Amino acid sequence: MPDRLVLGTLAGFALVVGSMALVWYVRRRRASSIDDPSILLAAPPEGMTPAVAAHVGGAPMRLSFMAALLDLASRGEITFVEESVSGEAAEVGIDIGGVDPSDPRIERNRRQPAGEAESWVLGQLELSVGHPRHAPWDSNALADTNFPLLIGASEAMLGAVLREADQKPEDQTSSSAVAQREKGLLSGGPPDAAAVETAYEARTGHPMPASAAQVVEQLTQLATPNQSAAPDQTAVSPKLHIGAKDARALTTPMLFGTFLDTYIQRHGWLGSLPVLTRLRWHIVGGVAVVLGIAVMSIGVDAFSDAQAGFGLGLFFGGLVAYWRAPVMVQPSVNGGRVRAQLAAYRRTLQMTFQQASSIRDAVGPTGLAWLSTPDQAIAWSVALGLAPDVAAVLARSAPRGDETDDEEPAWFKPGHGKKQVASPAQMFVGIENIGSTGAALPGFLRPMRSWWPS
């Protein structure tokens, strides 16, 4: 009977999708926190970085990437350089390094927390400088490859990522961790084989496999003596440059989102890594689809409308479970509390920027005392979706004089020794355009973005 077919289909569909909805509801309710528009917060949650805040808030990955770039600029790891001005936007390139880390302003910014995602982005920027700008089939495809730079940047990046990933949340505020960040995110050199093996054994409870230990040992042996030496805290790192055209073609580095997830999970803001949660529900959906086909076939052979309908319901329920697997990624109880704190902090930032007549006021006596520099204020505002408010307050700011104002962002710099022409508002628009060309390409074309001229 048709009624049995319909009832069987509904039963099979409800079994899969209903179970999924129940799990989602329980996790969502457990992580829910009371929030109110009247609640304000003068500082972000402890241990949070701008890029992580954007990711926790569910923002697109490109916004997290932009927040990471602004955070790196506030630390003096990179500098945004004006190359030219066109209309309301400046053409902005990126300088990597070349700053004095003993500058008090940079020291203050470098004391803020950082994770493996920020180190990964910085390393990827250095790798992009040494990478050839040719298609693989060109006869001179390797002509521009800077192999010493690629090797050195890879070692430093890998070492920084491993050290950050092994760092416990409570250790981020230790004097040794702060001192290391003041030297630079990639200043620790390549990974130490013994330290990696010890950390692996401490985390897993058993020794690292011999094959993995051999790979780690080989990586550490690639380091040159000068790279292995401890860096001088007062030394100015050599400057590398990414032109405005190449900066627009930048894309979010592979694994960037994964490193954000591991940082969030390590701090207890997620119950499990999103990739594992999605995988589990993809498996549930796949099993339901296969089981539904099998049950439906048996029901057809047995001339059972109820059984055939039940299999059909399992089949469609499995498709829905596979499709909606990403929504099953929910924060933990602590993660829900952090989201509420970020919402309160966002309101505080927004009110501060709306009332400020210039960027100086946002961090001055009437602003947020803990944000001692405009650099960090802008990074956090962009991370929390307040880029329009940042642009508005920069437009209201008075034009720069010939001398750099300590109360303005330190990374608004003219290029090639020229006097700066662009206003802070034009520079900010140019910074927002970084990665715009790469983001406009389909995903499968982004690795090939540098093969053709713009």
C-alpha cells in the first residue's frame, strides 16, 4: 500500500536525520551561554588571537587570514608598504622582516599570545618570496628559485609550528614564552629532534615510531650552523619583499584552518577537531546510504512496501547527514562561553570606534586601555567584523605629518624610500585588497595563480 511506503520512508528518514538533529540540539544547548546587548567586555578572552577569534565566530577563512596578517604586522613581523595610489585605494605590498624588534611598541605587541597558525602564515609568506613565478613547463621554471631561503624558512616554520603545538595554554604567559615571542615567531630555528620525540611520548604515552623519528632527525640535520644558532634579540632581520601584484594573488595557506582548529581544541573551546567531527558524520551518512539501498532492495524482492520505504528513508537520510555534517561542529561549554565574551568584546570595540574622532582616541584615555597600540586595535576590529568601523575612523583621522606618529599604525609605510602619499584610509583599503585576486579564482586554479601575468 502507498501508505505503508510513505510511513516506512518517513520512519527511515526520521531515524537518521532525527538522531542527527537530537545530537546537534544537545551539543548546541550545552554550549549556549547567556548574552545580552547590554553586556560589554574590555578585553578579549585570555589566550585568544585575532585570527582564532574570527574562526571561533564562524567568519570566512579569508577574514581569519586577513586578521592573521594584521596581527603579524602589529608584531613587526611584516610591514604593509605603499607602492602607488589609485583612487580610494593604495597598491600595497608586503615587507617581511627588516624591523627593529627592540622597538618598545613592537615589544608590547609581541607579548600578546600567538599560535601555530600565525607562524605558519609567516613562514608561507617567506616561502612565496623564494618560490619561482613560472609555469612548470617553462624552460627557466627554476631560475628564480631561492633554495637557501626556501630551506631556511621551511626549517624555521616547522620548528615554530611544532613548538607552538606542544605548548600548553597555561604556558603562553610564562616569561620564557613571552621572551621567545619578543624575538620573533620564527626565531627559534629548526625543530629539535630530541624535544619532538620527548613531546610525542609525553602526549601519546609511547615512544615515537622509528620511521617518524628518522624523518625528524633528517629534518634537523638540514639546518646550517648559522640557522641553528640562537638569534640575537636585538638584531634586525633581513628584509624580504612581496610586490603589490603578488600580494593580491596570495591565498589562504593550506593547513591554516587546521592549525586554527588545533589551537582552539587545545584551549578546550572545541570538544574535538572539526575534521574528525565532519568525518564521523560523513561515515554515518555513507553507511546509511549503503544500508538504505540494501534494505530497499530486500523490500522490493519481498514485495514489502514498508521495508522498501524504510530503505528509501535511510537512503535520503544518509544523503542529508553527509550534506549537513559541517553543522555538527559545535563548541564545547567553554567554547560557548568564549563566543559570548567575543560578542561582548565586539560591542565594546564597535562603540569605541564609533565614538572616536581618530585612531588615537580608540586607544587613548577614552578608549580601551589594554590595547596600547592602534595596530592591535585594528587587528582585533577586523577579526570581529568591524572593518567598516575601522575604515570610518581612519577616514576621520587627521592626515599624517612628515614624521611617523607613534599613535598611528606602525605598519603604514611608503615604499622605495618615497614620501608616503596615501592616507591611512587608502592604505587600509589596499590592505583589504591583499589576496583579492587569489580569492576570486576557483579553488582548483589557485595553486596556478602565479603562472600567468595579470
